[in-house]
Amino acid sequence: MKRYDLRYLKDDFYGRMMEILDQASDLEVCIFMFEIGDFSPIQKSADIVQAAGHELMNSIKFNEADWTLVVKKRA
């Protein structure tokens, strides 16, 4: 399990998140942190993960400004 801080990318983290998942081992669990902003990145990131065939294990608010996704990579 590895944690990736994508907060520095603001609302443009989707591509980097998918790059990381593409490079991860099968069944590896990745934790992604990103800024919430207007809350639209939460649903969009969940949709992108599921559309790519990966398992969204958890989606939780980390603090007032940040969100955490826990994703298991599927083959």
C-alpha cells in the first residue's frame, strides 16, 4: 500500500492518478490525497477509477480542504 499526495496538482490530478494506477502492481492498494475545492473532484475521481475497472475501496474527507481515495488496482 502506497500513499500519493496529489494536492499540489490542485484540480488537475486525474491524469497523474491514472498514471500511478497504470504503473501499480495488480491488486496493489493506492491511497490518493487531493484538494476538495468545490466537491466535484470527489465524484469525478470515483467515476474515473470505476470506469478504468479498478475498485474504489474508500472515499473519505481527510481534513477541511483535502480528500482521500483508497483504490485497489484490478488487472
